[in-house]
Amino acid sequence: MASQGLFSAAKSMKSVKLKFRIPYYTEWGQSLLVCGSEPTLGSWNVKKGLLLSPVHQDDQLIWTATISVPCQFSCGYRYYVVDDAKNVLRWEMGNERRLSIPHLLSEGHTLELRDLWQTGADALLFRSAFKDVIFCKNSTFNIDRPEAILHDELVQQGSILVLFKICCPNVQEGTSVYVIGSSTKLGNWKVQDGLKLHYTGKYIWEAYCVIPRGDFPIRYKYCKCGKNGCFSLEVGSTRELSVNSSKSQSQYIFLSDGMLREMPWRGCGVAVAMFSVRSEDDIGVGEFLDLKLLVDWAVESGFHLVQLLPINDTSVHRMWWDSYPYSSLSVFALHPLYLRVQALSKNLPEDVKSEIRNAKERLDGKDVDYEATMATKLSIAKKVFMQEKDLILNSSSFHKFFSENEDWLKPYAAFCFLRDFFETSDHSQWGCFSNYSKDKLEKLVSKDALHYDTICFHYYIQFHLHLQLSEAAEYARAKGVVLKGDLPIGVDRNSVDTWVYPTLFRMNTSTGAPPDYFAKNGQNWGFPTYNWEEMSKDNYGWWRARLTQMGKYFTAYRIDHILGFFRIWELPDNAMTGLIGKFRPSIPLSQEELEREGIWDFDRLTRPYVRKEFLQENFGDSWILIAANFFKEYLDRYEFKEECNTEKKIAAKVHSCAEKSLLPESEDKIRCDLFDLLKNIVLIRDLEHDKSFYPRFNLEDTSSFRDLDDHSKNVLKRLYYDYYFHRQDKLWRQNALKTLPALLNSSDMLACGEDLGLIPACVHPVMQELGLIGLRIQRMPSEPDLEFGIPSQYSYMTVCAPSCHDCSTLRAWWEEDEERRHRFSKSVIGSDDLPPSQCVPELAHLIIRQHIESPSMWAIFPLQCLKQWV
């Protein structure tokens, strides 16, 4: 209940003054603005928001603005950084601020709001990983509004009413929060005499205090005090509150002091693929219900988090290569592989029970037999479905599930039926069903269709997968363990999503990553790139739906290849390797720009540069045979024939020649050598805008570049570094700030971004701004001058790990390179002694301990790394 003593004694008033005050450093051309829910503050239209004015005060830049507001004014508000045209450059994170003017204020009085900018880090503790799991027991405090303030105290000349407010999520049961300081009203730094704060919900603690003007400026800190009288004072410098010298009227100051400054919370977790979470109850592969056993183990071991690889259905080909978890058939459907068929019914027939026992024994191997396991589970599930379909499909729980998920469930079931009917997921081969429409969908899933049981079977499987994963997820929450999912960057080009939403994808392109230390030819993942312009038309609805669906099961998630939300490495769909690509979006080199620099011969720079001596060097005495099959003469050089002028065409022709025994060497070597010649270019012409060009990655490594004149070399080197390291930063920052907030605002899950690879300068500042946690892998440091990361130097907003699913295990990495072992031992361990040739437990313990003791918020270890320790 609100304090009657505080709010009931005021006279009727017309208006009061409301003063906003916040310290914040801006750059030239930037201003601070406050925007809120009421017309006075723009009704959430930033263009109509209230601009603040800056003034330097000591070492701070203070922004203020004063407006008149009516009595009983209340609103929500937030601060923004804007340019001169009031375009938003950034905004504060965290919960929307709320304000209600106390009735106590008389006309002409001023209420001063002293706020602190809410950072991305501040917002993290309001994510479900913390509020619903880590700190959920701390949120059981009763809501307790501040005590009454007597009106006669407030009207005393020289008194000031201060509302102290602090956010403190990590408060154990029986612990109280105080503010102590230099005023007698704050206990003169004695906790027992300090001001006790009241819990007002959402981790907020506050209390009113009438402080004599003569006590100012006051110095103060917040602290926590336990039942036993032990207290912990917040770290950092002492806070200070000063007021102006005017004594004409009483003043009212509401302090929003941000977060209680204490040692930040840190925790450990384990990462494992779902198919590896084995138990005695599963059939051939880890199952969702096995997660409960893993959670028990995590609790016993002191872990707070279990991280999984993607768990969406990947059954594109219905063969073993579907086991790759990052190529989704559907970004919404769960994978039938993880179904526990024993849990489908409490009344399984004896023949089904016998089949399950036999399957468990037959499929209980060291390796997962993907195809056999999938076939067995679906066969058993179909038998149970035929027995219980009417009971399940008519149940209220199924109807609830169906109504909440039918937007994706019906297209998914129809796609699976068509995939099996046409024996391919390539929907371009489906005749009249190639082009999706809602009318066609409704006919496919109609109750009158002959195949309706097949459609319902896919509903049934997804319903039970939902029940089983929900059970495991709720178990993890109750045990205080965060369940962390994985959001793949791409979808398979033959997926439900590309069938239903073809305009959201650039189907003539492929996604990948540019060359790096681990892949000299780059990576080509084969996924179509996203049409961000089309996605933006409904505020990224497809992404928001994805995250909402994940949030039903997970309290944290990993964003795969977060760099793709800044820019993606885009390749033509005829490419097989990842080298000849460009960043999308990016500002290309224009023909006009190049011509101004004296670059004219675009055919020379954009076509593969193949000379006779290159053919002789690569193919020796067989060069004439290769030239006759793959090239035609062009001026003083050779040019690829039309039928083999892309990587896919080359691969097909080489394979054809190999089948006819026409190749002088192995198929792999000939193909790779021809690929290298195809990639011997300096510029890539934009296929959609023929007067735009992109510098080929590592162009200085090509003989095409080396044969240029010095002027052209110097120009192209300068433009290369400008393209890759300078001119794109603003564009990529803007792109990320359009796309990533849509994800972050779609759920309460804690978001972690996989920011490995060639990292633009804008990435880490944007992640910090948005409250996105980065990833630090010791053998893949983000610092260009380091060979190995130094865990003790990682920032708090990170997840650290000695390895991940993308690289070898800790043991394999240690034992495969002797010279690297020496360098690691010297630079990271600080020892000149000869390191052991094997990854002995003592060494694994040292490396794991380095990560546990790092400042990172999370240390998450692949399960196989922990096995090497014990």
C-alpha cells in the first residue's frame, strides 16, 4: 500500500516542476533526450521528446531539462542519445522507468529526478536466466512500500525529501538493504543506525528520508546486512549528493542510483550436444527427458548452466548427414530424434514394449546410428499413435498446444508429408505445391484428406516433444540450473521456412565466413542469406517468433555467428568454397571511384587470370589435356569455358572426367587446382549492379595482383584495407542496431553472442551497449596480437571456454602440435620447463582453473574437456 502520510495531506495544485538530471558523456553532434508515454514527453515519439541541456560539473557532463506537469502526473520514460535531427543513435537498456508525482508537492515545487544511464549490463539481471532461475528464490520478498513521512516534517524550512532507490537482485532470504552515510539521518556510517530500505518489487529497494539542508553535501553507500549482523558494503567510490544553496522552498529529490555495486555474480556451466546426453532409458541417442539426469549431475557438481547444441528438426534428407544440428528443416519444430517413445503412453502394448527393449539393446553403441535410430523411433511412435490418436488429438492439452503453435505446425506437417511423398525436400520439385499458399496448405491439412492421419502424426510427435522438453526445462528451473539453447545463423535452403517465406531469403546466394587461420579458403555453409529489407517490413516478425518459441524452453541462448547480424559473408549459390564472397550489406567500390584512381581494365581484374605457365606449373605434362577440357584461349591468356566457369560446374565436370578415366591425377587435386585458378582474381563484380566491385579477400596473395603495375597495386591495397577495415563500420553498426534489438526484445532469455572470426571494430561496442555477452575461446583470441587468450584479462560481459564444438578437444589440441605446446606453456602458464606431451589431468586442471577464476560472467566447459580433468 502507498503511504497515506506521504500522499494524502497535499493541497490541490495546478502544476509542479519536474527536473530531469542525468550524467552522460556524449560525442560531438550528439545530445540527450528524454521521451515517455505522455504527450509532454512525446508519447514515445522520440522526435517529439524533450531535449536536455549539458553543463560541465567537476569531471562530469550533466544533462538537465525542466518542464511543468500537472498534479498527479505519472508516466513511463527512457533516455536516448540523438543527433541534431533527433535521429536515435542509442538508447538506454533495462526496464522502462516509471514515475508518479507524490500528491504532497504544492504548486511551484520542484521534483528533481537524478538518474543514471541504464547500461546493457544493468539489464542482464532482469533476464529469465537470473530472475527465474539464479535469483528466483531471492524474489520471494514481500512488497513493502516505504514508511509514511509526516507532512509537518516536510514543510520545515531547510528540509529536503530524498527518495533513495537502488537495484539489488542478489539478496538472500533474511538479508536487508541499507543506505548509510555522513548524515545523522543515515546513521553517520553506522549500519545499525542507517536507513533501512523497503523491497518494492523487481529487485528495487527504496526508502524516503528527510534530511536537513545543513547536512549537504552528503556522502553515502548502500550495503547489505544479514540476520547474523554481518554486513557487506558496496564496492567502489563513495556516492555523493549535493544540492543548490537556495532555501526558498523545500526540495524533493528522487535518486535512481542504478545497481548496488558488489562483486559481480559469476557461474560455471557445461556444454554438450543433446544426442550425447545418454542414459539407460534412451534408445540409441540422448533424449529430452535425459536432461533431468544431467541437471542433477550439474547441481551436484556446482554448475549453474547446461548448454545444448541446436535441437530443431534437421530431417531434410532423411539420411545420416541430417545429424548436423545447424541446418534446420524448421526453426520451430523440435527434432523427433530426441523423443522418448516409452513416455508416449502409460498403456503400451506388450509387443511395443518388447520392440523398445530390443531397440535399446540393438542401438546402444558407442556411435549414434542416426538413420536406424530415427527409423526405429518413428516406427514405434506410429504404432502408439494409431492406438491413441483419438484420445490425444481430442484432449484439451493437445488443443491448447495446437492453437498456440498452428502458424508453424500446419506448414511443418504439410512439408513433411510432401517431402516423403515426392522423396525430396527440394520444394522446387513439388509441381503445383512448389509455390506455397495458405489455400494449398489448408487443402493439404484438411480433415477430409486421405493422408490426414499422416498430417496428424507429425502434430502428435511435436506435441509429445513439447511435453517432454517442457518437463525437462521446468525441472532445470526448479533446480536452479539455466538451460541454454542455440540459435543457428542459417536455415537449410530446402526447409519449411524457405518454402513458406521465400521472400525473406536470397535464394541465389549462400552464407559463409571469410578465410581465417582455421580455413584458408573461407567457409561456405550453404544456407541462403537473409533479405533483411523484406524482414524489416513487419519488424522482423519471423525472428521474433523464433525467439518466442525458444523462450518456452530455454532461459538463455547462444546466437550463432552474431557477426552475421552486422554483416554476412555472402557467396553466389554456384560456389562451393568460401573465398570469392563479399560482405552484405557493405559499401562497394564504385566504377567511378576506381576510375578516379586510374583503374580502368575491369575485365582484367574481375576475370580469372590464367596464363600458360600457370597451367604448366599446376598440371605439368598434362596441362594440354586440362586446357583442352576446361579452357579456351583468350588473348594471351586462358579463360574457363562456359560449362565450367563456376566451382559447382568445375566439380561436376571433373567428376564426369574422373568417371571416364580422363584425369591424369586424383579428382580432388585437379578440382582444387582448378578452383585456385578460378579464384585468381583481384575484384569481384556485383552481379546485381555491374558498376560496383568488391576486393577479393587476400588479393595480395594472387598472381593476378602480383602481375599488376605498382600504381595499381598501391591503389588496390589502399582500397582493400578501406573496404574491409574502415568504410563499413557505421553501416554495420546501424544494421546491427536495427536487427539485434528485435531478437533481444522478443523474449526474456539471456543472450550470448558467438563473436569469433574477423571481428569489425563496431561489434564489441554494440554488444556492450545492447547487453550481449561475448564468447572467448582461449585458442581463438579476439586480440590480433595474441596467439592465446589470457582468461585473467577477459571482461565480465563474456563467456569463456578452453574450446567449443567448432574445434578439437582440449586433449587433442594439446597433443597435436609440439611447438605450440611450448609457446602456450611459456606465454600462458609462464613456464620455461618442457611441457608434457600428453594432456595430463594436472594440466587440464590448470587450464580449467584459469577459466573458472577469470572475470567472465560464465565459464562454460564442453563436457569432453571436463572428462580430461577427472
